[in-house]
Amino acid sequence: MSANLAKRNILYSVSAQVISLAVSFITGLIVPKFIPEIQYAYWQTYVLYVGYAGVFHFGILDGMVLRFSQYDYDKLDKGRVSAHFFFLLCLESLLSILLLLFSIGFDSSENRRIFSMVAIGLISKNIFAYSSFLLQITNQISRYARLVVMHRVVFGGLVVAALVSRFERFELFCLVDLASDLFAIIYCMCMCKEAFFGKPESFGYALTDIKESFLAGAKLMLANFSSMLLISSAKMMIQWHWGTLVFGQISFAFSLSSLFLTFISAISVVLFPSLKRMDKSEYSDFYVGLRRISSRFLFGVLLLYFPGYFILALWLPSYLPSLSCWGILLPYIVFSARINLLTNNYLKAYRKEQTMLFVNILFAVIAICLYALSAFVLDNMILVLIAVVAAIALISIASENIVGKLIGISLKKEVLADVILASAFFVSANLFDLKTGFFIYLFAYAIYLAVDILSVRRESREVSRH
């Protein structure tokens, strides 16, 4: 597969994510305005714990991605993948029943309802993941884009309907989330019937095949889980130590930061199957080009913090503490995007899942220890948030060092530039007023762009000489 086709697929996916971003804007910025803070906090608790649903396919879906990404849909053995679907459906249904029984033991009625819906989410989230992975790995990117649009439009439409009807209870927003999964799953089933209802060669062969997917994907799933812990464990410690209401405030800051990762996620989901079809001689140039574009975009996005803070302070004055935390957290999107978009996909392409697992677990353990120290010993939430950014930055730097060696390039200058510019933003956002901070960071970003453009021109001249 050529780099040009990969770019076209990226364009499809980004276009779909424009709609996803609009919906995220509604849910992230409009919902907190119209429901009580405690209800928003309960909803964010559901979002936090249902986010762990992806752990409970135990790597089977990751194994599918690794094993079948080189096949287009017409060449894919539909019976093999449909066996994965039925096994996954049975497994998640069993786990859902066990979690429902477990949730009965909670003292708080809100927690019982939250975990009851998380139990249903185990099924819907993993079957939706199967649906989206199926389209991604078989390079059906236009269909994948339609699936994303369907999922987010249904979710956004139902949320707006709930707000117009003046519903304020968090349970309804959780049900809306689950309903949007169901609509998207049915839509994918209609597009790819054979991959859901195909007949495997034999029961024994199907189990053996699923076992191979589990063995191939378990390490990748654990690596992804440990990476997810970097954010979710910080949120959980904030909730345990400072309470649900404070947790809701901080979750709002995390949600604002995550909004900007939408486009990066759109590119990331199509990059791995594109890499699997690409000649490895193109890897280094593709990496450098995509890294440069994403860096310019993400560091440019950080400029939006300053006007964004001013506008949101007027729109949501009760969330003012969250906005202060936002200035600390926002640089993490640069390093998180680097991991999700580039280093993880390249490590998977080189089948370095064990390396990913080691790096992610090492830094996850270090980060969790820092979070616990900051929360339970020092009683300082700011240190928890700084530790989140530092941990993700370290994973990004370590992973880029490994990928650089694999593709034969040095990224030390680029990594140093990232750290300097992220530090410039942190200082500008947290030590100065909005106007002064904006101009300081704008000056730093302008220097970064000028140096980067000069570097590109120098490289072009060197290439033309040869």
C-alpha cells in the first residue's frame, strides 16, 4: 500500500471525526451547563469505569488486528472472524452477569446504577470495538467513517433531546451512550453480515484460532491497559481522596484536553492497517512527515487555551477550578498523540508488543506511585496532574527512542524541541495572566515554526544535491 493511499484513508477518517468533534463539543461543554455538578460527576464516573471495558476482551480483538490487518474484506475468511464475534459475545455476556451480581453489594444506590450500566457496557463497547476494528483492519475506511458518523450523530442527537426535555439525571446519559453503541453495531452488521454471521470451518478450529488471537494480542492489550491506567488511575485517586464532586471538576478538565485528541485518534485508527500494506522502505520518511505535521498542529492547538479559558470562565463559572487544572494538563495531548498516532503503531508493525508492554508497565507503576504519594501523603492535587503529564511525556520519549532505532533515524533534536515548547506553554499558562501568557507562548511557537521550516528547507536542499 502506498503512502498516498494511506493519506487518502486518513482524510476519510479525519472527515468523519469532524462530526465526532462537534458531538464531543456538545457533550463536553454544553451538558455541564444544564445538569447539576453532582449528576455530571456521576456520569463521568460511569465514563471512567466503562472505559475499562476494552480490557475484558483479554486481547482477542488486538490479536485480530495483528493477524488479519493485511487482508482486504473480500479476501478475509469471514467464518474465522465471525467465530471471534460469537465467542466475544458469549464471554462479555457472562462477565456482564457477574458484574451485575457484584453491583448489588454496593451501599450507594448511585454506584449500583452506575455499575449496572457499566455491566451492559461490557457487551456494547466490546462488540462496537469488534465492529470498528473489522472495518479498520480490512481497509474499509469509508465504511468506518460512516460508522463513526452514525455512532456520534445518534449519541449527540439523543443528548440534545435529553437536554431539551430538561432531563438532569445521569442515568439517562449513560443509557444514551449504550443506545448509540447498539445503533452503530446494527449498522455495521447490515454492512458486513458475513463477518458477524459467517460459519466457521469447525468448532475445534474456531477455538484454536481464537486462542491464537488471544496469545498474539494479550501483550498488546496489557500494554494498552497499562497506558490507560496513566490517566484513569489518577482520576480514581482524585475521586477516592477528594470525593465525587471534585472528581467531576477534574474530569471536566480531562475532557477538555481529550477533545483535541479527536483528529489524532482519527488518523491513528487507519495508520496501522496502512503501515501493514506499506513497503518498509517508506517507514522513516512517512514517520518524519507525519510527526512534523502533527507537532505543528498540536502545539498550535495549545494556543486555543488562552481564549478558551476566558470564554469558558464566562460560560461555566462553577467549573473555574477545572480551567486552572486544564492549563497543567493540556500539554499531555502532544505526548499522548505521539504515542497513539506514531510510536504504538510502528511498534505493532514491527511486532514489538513485548517492548510496548515493558515500557508502559514500567512507567505506569512509577506514575501510580507518584499519584499515591501526591494524593495520600502530600495532599496536593496539582502534583497529581503534573505527574500525569510527566509520565506520558517519558513514555513518549522512551518509545520514540526505540522506534528511531528501528527505522534508522535520530529524533533527539525533535524530542528536545517538544519538551522545550511544552515547558514554555506550562510556564505561560500557569505563571502569567492570560494576555501575557498568550503572547509569550505565541512567541515561543513562532520560533519553533521558523526553526522547523528552515530545517525542512535545509533537508530539501541536501536531497536535491544528491
